[in-house]
Amino acid sequence: MEHVDTIILGAGAAGLFCAGFAAARGGSVLVVDHAKRPAEKVRISGGGRCNFTNLYAEAGNYLSGNPHFAKSALARYTQWDFIDLLARHGITWHEKNPEKGLGQLFCDGKSAAIVDMLLSEARAADIRLETSVDEIAHDGTAFRLILSGRPVTCRHLVVATGGKSIPKMGATGLGYQIASQFGLPVTDTRPGLVPLTFAPHELDWIAPLAGTAVEARVSAQGTSFDEALLFTHRGLSGPSILQISNYWREGDAITVDLLPGQNAFEALKAARAENGRRQLQTALATLLPAKLAQALAEKFALSGNLADQSDKALHAVADQLHGLTLKPTGSEGYRTAEVTLGGVDTDALSSKTMETKSVPGLYFIGEVVDVTGWLGGYNFQWAWASAAAAGRAIADQG
């Protein structure tokens, strides 16, 4: 019977990061994953450059049944701590589009550098890939696992198995199953940071615009995001849509401002004064991509020249541009979702250590927990912070 101090299930961002902390004082750590390679989601993230954190990460950027839960971990391992770690490993980085003030940090080189750093930090741990978790039990003092047919016991068990997102990369619901096995509540899960899809009658005008992008303000449930919107063959995508997908629920509509920060009425009124013979659709094409202007003109039967448009008519057009109401029928699902909303109920966990309150020695970290960040490096920062919280607590116990 093999025995280690700590077993971590999942060799992703949170699991590998936790391993280094847990082994810091000499404890034996085993990291297990069924995948062929570690941290594959890290490797592919950010277009291969890994959006590893965000300058503005704080609890307000996360969705959870308890909006205060993430505060403790985020405060004790911050984005600045991770940036310092990158410096020690010689990894350089940059802020993407700093003029937008979104705080998104990416590697200058490839995201493989982050994976190598995680493996280096976890070098004291034993990492076993292509290993299945066949059985988990707890006798009151220790955990007994069957890993690819081999029994192993441990004092501490950390579940860092992620969510259901991108199943083709091996995502499963194992973490939720483990939580249920030990009597922990799991909140409803659904795809997050995911493109939205529409019914055929909406796709009739949306699909022909596939590939067209525009800066927009997208709103739902009282929350808005100002970022790019992309039309697709199946509906809408782009950062603003991925962001709002976390707040949108089936049956709800979203509101799209196609000219955020501008005054469409004043712009059209000025265009009318300058050249009243100009067609309304032509004037719209000075404010929006030409294909989008044409599609909206056809959708809302906007015709005639500017001189024929009263102020009331121009106000009506402006209202459509600033408040286009659309009703998605669904999302593209876990297949393309970047994260999973919901998860292990935070009421069952210590916000300081991520240890379960009812089963000593059992921890849940990262995406498997009901804490989901915005797009832009927030979810990686939660992985680092929750992993550090659990790893330090384990090391402190010796």
C-alpha cells in the first residue's frame, strides 16, 4: 500500500500550482490526471500566449452564490504575487490593448512558458498522467484511493479537476461526483463565457454577417460590458458576448448598443444637415460596418434619404442602434465554453483554506468551486489564489 501526504486530483493550473505550496515543507505530494499532458488548457489559452491574470482582479469580478467567498484567497495571493513569480522565472509579459483599460496580461512568448513554470514550481511532487481515479474512500482519518488499479492512501485530498468545459480536452464532472459522494452540495452548473445562439428567424439576418465585428455595449440582468462583438453563422460571439453569457439565462433578452459612447441621433442629424440627399443606409454605413448597416436597414425597413427623415424618425433609428434587443435561444454549450458556472457550494468550504467543513483533509480548488470569473485572466487568478490557499494550509499542517 503506497502512502503520500497529499494527493491532488487534476494537473491543470490549480492542481499544479497547489502542489508546489503543499510540498514546500517537505510533505510528499502526488498529482494525478487522466490526460496525456499537464495543463493543456493553460497551453491553449489566450491564443497560445496565456492570459494569466488581470491587473484589476478582485472579488467583484466573480460570480458565486456567495459574492464574498473569493475575497480571502484573492487577497492573500494577488495578481502581483503571480507577476513576481513570472519575474523570478524570467517570463516577460504585456498588457493587451492598455488603452482600453481592461487589465488583461499575456505572455510575450508562448504559454508553454507558464506550463514549464508550473511544472518547475511543482518539481517536488510526483506527477502521474494517464492515470484513472477508480475509487475514493475515507475511513475517518485517511483517504484511500484506487488509481489505475493501484491503492494509495493520503492525509489530504485536493480536488482540482476543473469543470465540464471543453470536453474534447478531457473535461468531466468528476469533481462534482466526488463532492456528492461526501455529501457536499453542488450548485447548478451551466456553460460560461460561451457564444450565444439564436432561432432561425434571427439567424436570417445575423448569419450573413458572419465575420463582422463591432465594438458594442451588451447588457443583461443589469450588467453591461463594453467590448468587441462578433457575428457568427450560429449567432453572436466576441468578448462582450462571452462576458454577458455568464449573466444571461434562457428566456432572457440581451440589449446591444452598437455605438457605445456616441450619440447616433446627433450624428444622423448632422449628416442630414450636411447632405440631405444622402440615403439613410449610406449614412448608417459611416457609423457602422457597411454590411451591418445594410442588414439593419433591411431588418427595420429603413429607407429614403436623410432629408425625408424627421427628428422623430431619426430618434427612432438611434434608439434601435443604441438599444437593439435580441433574444438568444441558447448557447454553444460546454463544447466551446471557456468555463463552467456553478459548482461545489462555497457554504461547504472554508474561504481561508478551501478545506471542506464536514470532511477534514478534503479540499476543492479552482473551477470546480462555485466561483467563476469574467473573461480576461480572472479565472486563472482564481486558480492561483485558491491553490495557494489550500497548499499553504496543507503545508502548515506538516
